[in-house]
Amino acid sequence: MKTITAIAVVLCVLLLLSACVGAKYNESDFIGKTSAQIEAEFGEFDCGGNHAHVDGLYRNTSCGYTIREPRVGFLGTEPEILFFITFDEEGIAYKCYEGYRPGG
């Protein structure tokens, strides 16, 4: 009986720890910045919209960073999840959301 209780406690602790791990990306780190500023801080986008304009900014498009790679498991494949940043006509980030790679 003590073994079962100990296992239950360990599983609860692990579950709580996994829930406490913060998101890799926070919307507040991106909103109001240009795509050039974001790439300088976080690296090249994993999934980019259209090609950058002459000035190097992405405009009227969304670009994303991978949050979770695709996982192949016993019950099937979990798709890749990306954190997308949407840019306006001036190349400024105004919206962020999680989603899946287009066409994937």
C-alpha cells in the first residue's frame, strides 16, 4: 500500500512540474516589434510567410517558431505546433497565436 501511495505522489509531483513549465514564447515579447527585431532576438523563423520585402521586413503575413516537433506515438502522430506572429502592412507584429504548419 505504501508503494502505491508513493507512486501516486511522485506522479502528482511530475504532473504539477510539467504544468508549471512556462511557454517558450510570450505574446508580449513580440507585439509592437518588427520582424527584423524579432529575428535578431529569436533567430530565423521556422515557418515564414511570403518573402521579406526589400527592407527585410515581413508585411501582411504570419511567420512562426516551432513550439513542439511532430511526435509519432503508439496511438498515432501528433502534429507539429507553431507559435505564429502576424505582421501588419508596416511590418509590425500585432497578433500572436498557436497553430499548425500550413499545408501540413
